[in-house]
Amino acid sequence: MTPLEAATEAARAAGEVALKYYRSGFDVTIKPDLTPVTQADREAEQVIVEILRRAFPDHGFLGEEFGERGPRDRRFIIDPIDGTKNFVRRIPVWATLIALEEAGEVTVGVVHNPVTGELYTARRGGGAFLNGERIRVSDVGDLGQAHLIHAGLGLLRRAGCWDGFVRLVDATDRQRGFGDYAGYGLVAEGKAELYVEVDLKPWDLAPCMLLVEEAGGRFSDLDGRRSIYTGTALATNGRLHDNALAMLRR
């Protein structure tokens, strides 16, 4: 079994666990960082680790709910439910995120929304796919024709990014707030050109970065660094990346 096959199997199994709670009920606990967590998050991550550990016993793990375990040079990065606040409110914009990081480089990514059936997969050098069909970013080269996706506006304001974000809003044709994994999917599919997000952890970003890059786009933080560890993200179709960074920084 390849890492991509194992990650896909694990994401589907986690989705089944999460859906059971999503359609019935669960208790919500507030973590120290003031974000919610449910039994679904914990059980889904446990299922993922069990499946991946059986397939790759020498790999480590970095997960949102149970932290870091095992080797760092080759590890799976896991977000069992990306979009827990949506999950809690029964908004169907949430997904299981799994990536494989090898020597600091993300090489495999899986994003699965069990409500909608969306399954995004990517392998370094092998392209990006949605439900088995190849996806590509758009070729829009003019900010004035671009669609801008954003996550939480309050987070952008509190992060000190507001002035730059407003410049980007004024420069683009259309703005929508889909948030979480969905923004990266829209960029990778060529349905939007720009996605800006802040207040992030590596498990929020690892498979999404690979998905965008393998679809032909670019990914960086808001300072232009290609990293999932600095807490901010800009995903674009590539052609507009430098212009967008200049507006966000100026």
C-alpha cells in the first residue's frame, strides 16, 4: 500500500466516524486555545493513526488532538476535522486532512469531506485530483478579474492584516468567505484565484499546500515564505501571487 492509498483509506474511515456524530449528536468541549473539540475529533484521529501505523509503523505523527509522536523526519500530519466550528453548527464545510511530510517536504496530501463526497488527493510530482479527475488552477492574470476567498474577517483584523486585505478586496472582482479547506480546493480547481487565511497550524495547511502546488498554483505565508509553520497562508493560481503579496505587505 502506498502512502497515498493509506492516507485515503484513513481519511474515509475517519469520515465515517465523524459523520456518525454529525448526524446524531455529540458533546462540545472548549480547548485552552478557545477552539471547540468533540468526541468526533478525537475518535477520528485515533482511527487515522491506527490505520496509518499499521501500514507504516516506522513513521511519526503530528495531529491536532493528540500532538506529536515518533520520528519527525517522516511523519503524517493530521487534522481529523478541519472546520470543527462548522461541524458543531451542522454547516457541511468541514473535512479530514492528512499529509505525509518527509524531511520537511510535504509529499502526499488527502482532503476528504464526507458530507459532500469531495475527495482531493495529491502526490508530489504527480498532480492534484478531485474524485479521481485532474484539477488545475485558473489562468487569470489580472487581479481585476480575480475571485478572492477569505476565512475569518475578525481574525484578519486582529492579526494586523486588515489594511492589506482591504487593498486586495478593492483590487479584485469578487470576494467570498468560504473558509477552512474549501478555499484551497476552489483555488486548486480554478474556481477562484486567491485565498487568504491566518491563525493557522501546520495540520490546517499541509495537504492544502500540496494540493494547490500540484494543481499548478503557488502557496506561501503572507511574508512570501513557503512554509506551513508560520501561521498565515496565501494560496493563488501563481500568476497573481507576487501582486497579491505586494498588496498585503504594503
